Amino acid sequence: MLKGLYAAASGMATLQARQDVLANNIANVATPGFRRHIPVSLGFYDIFSGTLKSAAWFRSRSSAPGGGLKPVETWPDPAQGPLQTTSNPLDIALSGPGFLAVETPGGIRWTRNGHLSIDASGRLTTPDGYAVLSASGEYLDVRGGNINIAEDGSVTVDGKTAGKLRIDEFEHPERLVREGASLARIDTAAAGNTVKPATGTRVVQGALEASNVNLGQEIAGLMSGLRAYEANQKVVVAFDDSIGKLIDQVAMPR
């Protein structure tokens, strides 16, 4: 009996984590370059030991102690967001798998949010004030009048070369760890995610990549998750009632 109770309880916890991911997707529907995240859950969670079993173990069993689901991680949806023309020369959209490298207090981070600006020092910066890096590792000084950014990321100001945007591509972009709404970093605990200069990414000046969140899809996911949560909740209540009746029968004077 307790196995069913544990399964329902772990299902509720997993659904709550899933709802949080979907809600965050909806909150960033208007964030340029945002990639929606997909929650991944794993069945047959060993709730007694609190450990995840190997894939071979899952294939060899049709059930597990406790049963239920366990939230494992979230995966970014790699689908390209639609490009929206802004006609602002400081707006850029990345068409392709690449990411723009920026300097933060925590080190180099990557973003697809190309809503750029110029700080007081004349540096090209992100909306959060982080300096955009050039391919040579320097900051881009764009003080002047006419700023032009070519498809390969080359930047010229009033016809003079200012540098080239550092745009990187990753062997496993799905392994990047998200920081905030727009930034990502390499997961140092996951080996093998090599970074290299972009070869399949095109820069579009005067445009922004919109979020790839489908609002209707995310809301539908929230509603289905809510119904599933309520169903698990009813199972917990039913088991609680059954256990209570069993205790009453055992404790009843004979």
C-alpha cells in the first residue's frame, strides 16, 4: 500500500518541478533569444534509497520500489526563434547555432540576446551591461557614428574596422547551464562539450531573435500538469483514508 502512496507523492513533486519550468518559459516569452526549456522526468525512482538506477536496471524491471517519477533535468529547445526586424543598428540576431560571447564578473558567458547598447566607455554591451567580446578577446570600442555589423560578425564604425564579434558554437549546446534568462555557461562537470568559433551562424543586423516559446503550448502544458497533480493528490488522500481505516480496525477493541 505504501508503494502507491510514495508513487503518488513523488509524482506530485515531479509535476510541481515541471510546472515551475513551464511558468519560467511563459515569463520569458518576450525575452529576445530565449530558448524554452523542456523538463525531463525519469520513472522508476527508487524512493527508498533516493538514487537513480542505471539504464540497464530500468530495462530489466517492470517496476521499482516506490515507483513514481523523478525530475532529472531540463533541456533547452534548440529550435530557432523567429527573427523580428527592429531597424536598430545595435540589434543583432543570430541565425544558426552560435552564441555571442560576453565578459561577466563570473567569467565568459554566452547569450543569444542581441539587444545591444553602448556604455559610457564606448564598449558594445548586453542589456545587463556585460561587455561583448571580440574574436581577439578584446572589448569592442564602437564610439562614432555609423555602426555596421556584417553577417560574419565584422564590426565597422564610420567605415573603420572595430573588430569582429566572438561567436562560438558548441558540440553539445544542450549541456550549457542557464544563468538568468539570457546567459549560459559551460557545465564544468560535464566533459566533452567543446567550444569552437562559429562556422554555421549568420549575424543579422537590425533584427532580434524572438523567444521560441509557444505561449499556447506552454499554457496547455500547465493545465494538463495541474490536472495530473490533482489526480495524484486524490490518490494520496485515498491512501490516507485507507490507512486511517486500517489503523482504526487494528486498534478497535475486540
